[in-house]
Amino acid sequence: MSDQTAATPAVDVGSLTFDEALVELQRTVAELEQGGLALERSIELYERGVALHEHCAGLLGQAELRVQRLLEHAAGQLTAVEARSEEEAD
């Protein structure tokens, strides 16, 4: 990665879609695997990778809740019900 890319401010992880976060996570892992980075840059990339992983896992969890809450009506039509986390349900 060039010095200019390394100096570019990172986009807030929470604002990324699943696909955007996954692509960035894959790039981050690839850069770490190449090696030859300064320790501080490696740590920054690792921290970013962890945040991206957690964000992706959260989005997948939300998607799973949405799928689980699909209800089959008597007519056989499916209706999506807005997903709420278990904490919100309490």
C-alpha cells in the first residue's frame, strides 16, 4: 500500500454496508499477510480488521434475525417483520 493510501483517513466502520466492510476486511487481511509493515501500521490494520469483522458479524446477525422473523401467512405469502435484537425486545 502506498504512503498516500496509508495516510488516507479511514471511513467509519459503522457507516459501511456489509459488502463494503467485507471488501475492506479482505484488503486489510491481504495487506497484513504481505508483511514488511512497520509495527504501528500492522497494529492499526489489525485493529481496523477486528472492527470490520465485528461490524460484518453484527450485520449478519441482524440479517439472520430478519430471516427468522419471516412469517408464513395462511395464503402462503411471506411477510417480513422488522427485526429487533433480544435487548430491544425486553
